[in-house]
Amino acid sequence: MNITDIEVGQTYACKFKIRTFVNKDGKAIDTRQLQPGQPVSGGEPGEYEGFGFIIKRDVDKQLLKVLDKELEREWIIGWDSVWDVDVVKWVDN
């Protein structure tokens, strides 16, 4: 599915990648509480790949706000770093 095909009122999810600080296992390190210039412990710059729900779409800037399902963290991601966009089908267990 193309990002431009997203319809208001539907829930969508996607896979994504973003450049951030990652640990040796490739998981993103939470740097939100660090001050500018403060060192990042246990990580180095790298690419993190995740899966999440699309919260908001900016067509003009071609950006998405995505809620990472695993880390429960929001990311701002360019359309070119997102793939496998699809409608979420909710089911009751």
C-alpha cells in the first residue's frame, strides 16, 4: 500500500528504519532524557528497524509520526524509510 492511499479514520501500521543510537543487539537506546553533549552509554550510532502504528501523516513534508509497538516510543520518519504499510485489523481474543 502506498502512503498516499491512507484514509482518515482507518488504523495503519508499517515497518520502518531510523538512524539513532543502538545497542549491540540493534535495539534503539532511549536518549530523550540526555542533555546536549551528554555521552550515550552502551550504544553507538546505527540503524534501528521497527514496527509501529501510524499516528499522523504530513503530506507536504512527507513525514509520518509512528508509535513503535515494541518500545512504546514515537518517531518522526520520512516516507522513504517506511515499507509494508497496511491496514490494522483488530481482533478480540
